[in-house]
Amino acid sequence: MIQVRLSIMMFLQFFIWGAFFVPMGGYLGKIFASYKGELNSIIGNTYATQTWAALFAPLIVGFVADRLFNKERVNGILHLLGGGLLLWCSSITDSPTEFFWAMMAFFLCYMPTLALVNAITFQNVRSIENDFPKIRLWGTIGWIVSGLVVSQSLFGLIDIPLIPGVEDAGATSLPLQISAYASFLLGIYCFTLPASPPQGRGQPVNVVKVLGLDALQLFAKPAYAVFAICSFLICIPLAFYYARTYEFTSQMAFGNDTSGVMALGQVSEIFFMALVPFFLLRLGVKKMLLVGMVAWGLRYALFGLMPSSAAMLLVGIILHGICYDFFFVTGQLYTDRVAPREIRTSAQAFLGLITYGAGMLVGNYVLGWWGDEIKLDPTTQAGWLAGAREFWLMPAALAFGVAIIFFLTFWDKGETANAKPAENA
């Protein structure tokens, strides 16, 4: 059954990412602990490789997979290369520069595959609207399972000895190796998927369209301009969560179980995703987006003001569902509604470019600079206890500040009425 085959593809796609990406900050803190004055920047710079690659991914997909070769073959080759690059990363323990470039090479292979698995799915299902959400759900499940495997626990509640003889796997190179072999597996598996030939063969490459820059015409709408600018700004503090939460909560509360506990953020994401239509019809776009922004600020405030409280750290992690669904999903639906039909795809590409691309790129450099500026020592519990207030209250202030700006400047008279996805959403 094609839906099952595509669900397996989606599961492995996000398992690869989640297994090593979540604990990577803590691992970098271990192997580069001697770089005291630069460690925070090393972590931030390494996480920035993902966002740099996200900026270039549309060009790779738009040129190679849309015009030259079958998508499933391109996806397979990229994952086989990515597996080898992750094994290279797992062998580097003494050079932050070498690790940076190895990880950059990996993400240049991996980030295009995020679009490719979607495109392969769209090309091989009967109904995108009905089938894609069910298949994409398996990607989130893959991310969750990766956290349980690395932590060897069921959300930190029950031990699951999946890797005998290994304790605190997140602080070792094992997650990189697990992701590498999963990448090899997916690379081989892709060649068994249904043929997904290029649909733009013979057409010229339009860089403006590939990057979604033709969606800049939406800035003529003041409300959308405010939304787009605030989306960029809110993703600066967002980067703090992805890059630093694992090492912080590991030191302060959850230890070996951290990957499993953080997987609760994705469980929360699934739960609140189901509630988006309910709240959207009752709150409207503006209030939904505001709730998401405020949830970001609240999460960081909890981290900064109550770093020793495991319960409050857990609340901060579970807030991920509200942070992601109320802001990103609502923003995607709003973009689809205001964009003319002919540029809806470009508009979504542009939204991704300014959020997970540009916004988080800036955020990764800011979090590295800020950590070194306040002389945060992320390698010990005492170091985090001493620096958590300063470190986390800065992104909290940024998130609350963006929320205030959005509240005061975003006015769309039609945004509260029937805020539902359009036909092609």
C-alpha cells in the first residue's frame, strides 16, 4: 500500500534529524569543553549550519529534482551521502572548525530532502488534502521515537534498555552514528519508492520563484508585512530552544532521560495540532499568533526564573505544541488565505525562508554570542544555575517584545472571519 510505504519514508526522514540534533548541543559541550571562552559560539555556529543549508535547499530542489532527475533517486543519493557525512562528524572530537564544515556538508544534503519527501508524497497520493496529513504525522512520530531511543526511556518514566552497556548516550557520538545508519537505510529504501519524475523538465530555472521572492508583492498588504516581519523576529528567540534546551535541562533535571523527556514537546505538538481548527474559528488569526508568541516568552521565562524546578522545565518543554502550532500552523494557513492562488506555493516558500531560514540563522549566532558575552559555562549544573537567568530571560524579552509589536501593529479586518485553509492549503 502506497500510504504505508510513504509513511515509512516520512518516519525515517525525521528519525534521522531528531536522533542527533536534539542532544548535539550537549555533545559539543563535552568534546569541546576546553574551549571555555568560545564554547557557546561553537554550539551556536554549529546549529547555524542547518539554517544556512535551509537557505540553499530550495535552489537544489528547484533545479535538480524539479528538472533533471527523479525525486526518489535524488532523495536516495542525498541520504546515502548524508549517512557518510554523519559518520565523519561522529569521528571528530578535537576540531570545532572541522565539525562545523562536516555538519554543513551534511545539512546541505539533508535540508533538500525535507522538501523532496513532501514532493514525493504529493506526487503519489490520490488526495493531498486527505492523505498527506496522515503520512506527515509519521514524521513527528519518527522524531518522538528517536528521542526515546537515545534516552532509552519512555518519556523519562520507564527505562527501556535499547542500547545495553551505554549510559547517557546523548553525551556520546552514538546519536550521530544512529542517524547515519538510519540515513543509509532510508537512502536504500528510497530506490524502492514509486517513480516520481521531474515535473518541470525543460522549464528555465527562476531563482526568484524558487525562493518564493515573488511573494514580496504581499508586502503591499500592511497586515501581511507586519506578520512577515514579526515572523522573522520571533524566530530569533526560537533558535535558543532548539540549540540549548537539551544541554540545559539535562544538567538541571533530566540527565540521561533528556531526549525522551523532550520528545513530549512533539507529543504536545500532535495534540495541539488537532485543536488548531477549533481555536482558529473562535480566536481568529491575530489572537492565535499572539498566544504562540506569548507561549515562547513564557517558556523562556520559566527556564530563566525557575531553572531548578523540574516541573517548570517540563511545562516549558510541553509548551512546544502551543508555540509551534499556534504560530507556525496558523501563520501557514493565514499566508495561504491572503496569497493569490498563483503565488501560494511561493508564499509558503518565502515564509519558510524568513523563519526557519533567516530568522533562526540570526538566532543561532545571537545565542552563541550571548552565551559567551555573559560567560555562561554550559558544561556543568553549577554553570547553568549561575547563568540561566541572564541567558534565558534575553530570548524571553525578545519574544514578549515581538508579541507587543505584533499586537499594536497587526490589523486585518477580515482575519477573524472563517480563518480556514484555502483549497490548496
